[in-house]
Amino acid sequence: MADVSSSLPQLHSQIRVTNSYIPAFPPKVPKRTASYSRFLQEAPYSALSGVNVDGRVPERFNVLPRCRERRQVGQSNRWRLPECLYSDLLGKSQALKAINMPYNSTMVRIITAESPKSCTNMETNAPYSFRRPQTTPNVSSSREQPVTTSSSITNRDGRLSFSTAKLPTRAKSCLPTPPGPVEKYVPKSARMATPKDIFLYHSKKSMSFEGPAEQHRKYDILLKCMGMDWELHRPFLQKAESLALQLKEVEDPSQQHYYRSPVSKTLDTYVSHSNFYSNEYKNNGKAAKAAATQAKAKGKKEDEGVKPLDHPAHISEKRVGSMSVLTLEIDDPLVTKRAMAIALGNLYHDDLDVDLNDVAGVLAAAAALGFKQLMEGCGNIMLKSINYRTVCRYYLAASKYHQEHVVLACERWLELNIIPQLSLQIQLREMSMELLQKILKSSRLFVYSEFSVFRTLAYWLFLQLNPDLQLMPTHTTVLSFFNSLPKIVSILETDEGHIYLPLFQSLRLHGITDTTNIQDMQMMNILPQAWLISLLSQHYHALQGGGDMSSVKDFHSGAVRQGFIVDDEPHYHSEVLSLHGFHFELKAVREDAATKTYVISMERLKPGDPILSFRQCERHTFSMRPDREVQYCLTVQCLDKGQHLMHTTGTITHKFGLGPKTCRSQVLTLKNLKEPIYVTYALLFPPS
């Protein structure tokens, strides 16, 4: 931090601010010093926030003549300029370092450790490695051979140099696998519950039989599954079809020797196979163990004396019991030991107890066990807890284990919320390519505008190329990343990007008319240049042809869409849709709050209408045609207790004029709607 004490009053001559990130200011700090510290803290956030809506230049700190701002200080740089970064990748990296510096891995270990003093210098001999910013692209995978292409970056001297950006190489016949869910951070000092602990918690929590301590004290079934020994009771296995079938074919109970803990088995095996111990020592140890086992079976006490190293008294007691052994082989990545412990534990009580974070894995374990009651319970839990964090995992598990009602509910939720919610969250990366293409082609898809669909696809593609990201990037970051790639060909025209071509072919590019949006699409260079030229050609043809959209043949796959969401407030919502010189007001009014009655309609606007902004009246194109034949459709959707409700006018053809009788569309009046309400307008100008 720059030394500013020389220009401060004498009262503060002995105080120096050595860290811009301080929890509290010392007493009697001059106002100027406090404002400068706040400025240093807020500068990187102002720089990363992007361009202001009103175009104002952010306020800067008044620098004294003897105090100058440092712009670049190498690896320990702090961004101190509040101006928007635009495509300055070096400045973005510096700003992120300034924000993320207090939350590096060392600080996390110190904060979460039981004894912070023991975690300060854990790697004193290891060389220091600079932290990698979270926005650094990592587009290569350990399982894939990367293909390198050149891109430009800025070095320390401020000059442009060329490095390599990598795109994944995949076989054209196979679809890309989306990255897995974001891992939950667990401190190293935390003790996680083991599968055995979870199973004992569920099995002992509730017993539906009488006298559990007397009747079912000993286990009579040993299930070998997933490398563990599960001690079960025979009466409760009838709920699981797979285990019940094995019980009918299993042999009579016999004496079984096994270990309660895998550690005990490992130690015993090591001692018996180790060359360090002599054969005589091993034989004496085995004889001592056999004598101890016989004495215990007869009810006698063991002879106290020197016991061998591999004696059960030194490790964990070896289990000996009369029981039947079942073996279950599971080859499913969704089934974990934790999920299997929960599924087996739910055999012991009628009320299902499954956590939301484990429900997908428990469904997979229940399917492997043939536990239909648990599968139905997991399906009901999924239906009540679909959100942006769980929808992708639920869809994957439900489609694999034939839970059709859950699959349908996930699809309906995605059709309404993929753009308003999921496109803004890091969980978007978990969505598979097949599911994304299916949702985008759905006639029930809710969109804010056609550009919002393209932006969602661009975010999804960015997350596929950068699978190591743990936070959702900003639009400026995505734009800068794609803009830094080579401009020789577009991404979809490369061998690696050709697989994503069907996704972007589902876009309705002719509905993107804003010049700013088209410029962003051109900078990203995702779409082929021929597509953008065709888009501009269609716009010019429609403007010169009175709005005719001759290139669009089908209304359901080519109509231009625009929508909004109506919540509790405000009671009145209005937007303007401008298309090829024609302007329409899209309205939704709540007439009665008690009955939740809403009125949805559309109206053509005249030039100079008060609802239009000054910029729209002055700069936008207006068609003076007295009437315009329009095909339109009004759609209202909502979710009520998990049930999808949809109301629509269907496709209507109407000539919109400028008079009071011809400028309005059909009015859609609906009652008993559940907020939020998703309203979508679709328009098409047929050739006239």
C-alpha cells in the first residue's frame, strides 16, 4: 500500500495503515485516511461490477500531489482503479487477487483447524506456488488430449504476447460428459460420519418389533457388499426383493469368522504374511488365538500372559457367529457406501428417513436392493424438493431408475426456470447436452427474449470448457474468454466444437434484433460468420418488406418470443416488444388480489405513445402501415404444489391497426393463479 502518512496532519504522523483489509479502524483516525482505506477496499468490486447503466464514471479518490497510485506491483498487485475492466484480462486477474487474497488455502486451514497455531507453517520445505485465480480457464482434462490454439494475453510490460488456449478433443460419435456437481467443502479437522455409524443410527433409532434387546440382540445375516460387512436381521430383509431372493437360496447358518473393522483385517493379514516375523512366532500366535477362541466358547477365561502381536486383544476382537452370508455385487457410480448405509438402515423402520443431499444416491441403492417402498419414498421427496441445486441430479437418477413422474416434474421445472434461475448458477454445468437440447426445443420453454437463450447456451459452453470453476462467472468474464480465442474460424466450425452444433441450431436468431446483442455474439465468435450475415440479411429484408418474415415457415418453431415473470409485487407489469418497425405493449394486470385474477393482453403502439421512451421515439424505426397481419400466442404458466398449469390462447391471426378497436389482442383472464406466473408472448409476421 502506498505511503500516505507524509501528507496527513501531525495527529496521525505516528499511525501508519499497513493493510487495506482491516476489520476495524483504530480510534481517532483522520477522515481522509479512513476514506482512502475504504476506497482501496471498494475499488476492485467497482471494477468487476461492469459498466454502469447510466454510463457514469465511478468516483475516484482525490490523489494528493505527493501521493501516487501504484498500478502494477507484480505478483502482489492490488487493483486500485474503479473504472470498468471491459476486456482487460490482466486487470481482471489483479482485481480478483485483491478480492480473494484473504481467503487463500492457508487462511482456510488456520480458521477451520482446532489449533490454528499448528496449521500456520505446514509446508515449510515446499516451494511457494502462487494461487490460481478461480476464473483462469482450464479447458483440458486428464482424460482428454488437448488441441492447442493461439490466443493473445498481456505480459508484465503491457505488451501483447501469444500463448495457447486449449479446447477438448472428443470423439464425434460420443456426447460430452458434463462436469460433476460442485463438491462441498469439508474441513480436514472435521470428523465425518462413517457408513457404519450411519447404518447403526438408522437401524437402532426405531424398532417396530417387540423386545429388540432380547429377541434380536445378535445378527443372523452377514451381507458382503461394496467391500464392507453389513450385520443384518433376517426378518427385515423381506422388504428388499434382491436380498429376499438370496435368502431363499442361501445355505443354512454356519460358523463365520470375520472382522468388525477393515483395519483389524489389514493388521492381521500383514502380520501373517510379513517376513519380519519367524514361522515359529506365527505358529505360536495362531495356537494362542485358537486356544483363546476355544476358551471363550466354553466360558473360561484366557490365561493371562504374554500375547502375540496379532492376538485379537491387541487389535479388534474377531467376530465368530452362526449366520448366513449374502453377497451383492453393485457396479453403479451413483451407489456410494453412505447411500447403501442409509438404504439398509431404512429396512428397520416404516417411516423413511432420507436427507435431501443423499436422496439421489439412496434411490440408486434402493434400486440395487429392490427396495420398492424406499424408491417410492425417494421419488416423493424429489418431487417436493426440486430446485436449481438438485434438478440435474434428480433427473439423472430418476431417468436411470424409471421414476417417470420425477423425470416429468424435472422437465417441467426446467422449461420454466432454466433461464430465470439455472442459467445464473454454477449448477448449469451439470446439465447434459441431450437434456439441454430437449428443453430448448420444448414449446413450453419460458424465455425473457431470444438473446437470453443464446446467453444461456454460451454460459453452458463456457462451463464445459472450464470444468474446474466453482463459482458462476460474470457476463464480462465469459465475453472476454471467448473473445480471447483465435478468430480464424468460429468455435462451432472447429472439430472440437462441431459436436455442439445441434444445440445452437435450435436458436431463433432472427428474433435477436438489438445491435448490442448482435455485437456481443460477433465478439464471442461462437457462431459461424455465415449465420450472422444471414441474420442481418433477414433483418434488412423485413424492414424493407413491411415487416414480412418470409424465411420463417412454422409458427411453433420460428415465432419470436418475449416474456416476463409476475410475482406478488407490483400489481401491474408492462413491457414493450419492438420488431421490424412495429411496437407492442405486453401487459399483465392483477384485477383482484383475493381471487388472484390476472388479465393478460397485447396492444399495438402508435408513434409517440407515452409508454415509449424518448430514445425509442427518437431513434427507433416506426412503420406507418395502417394495419399489420400478425400471428400471435399468449401463454401463461405456473407451478401449484408441484403441478404444472398452463393456459394459452392458441395461435391467433389478427390484423393490428392503429385505431382503438383494432390495436388490441384477445384478452386472457385467469383466476386462482399461483405466483410466480410465467407469461410468454410469441409473434410472427407472415408475408402480406
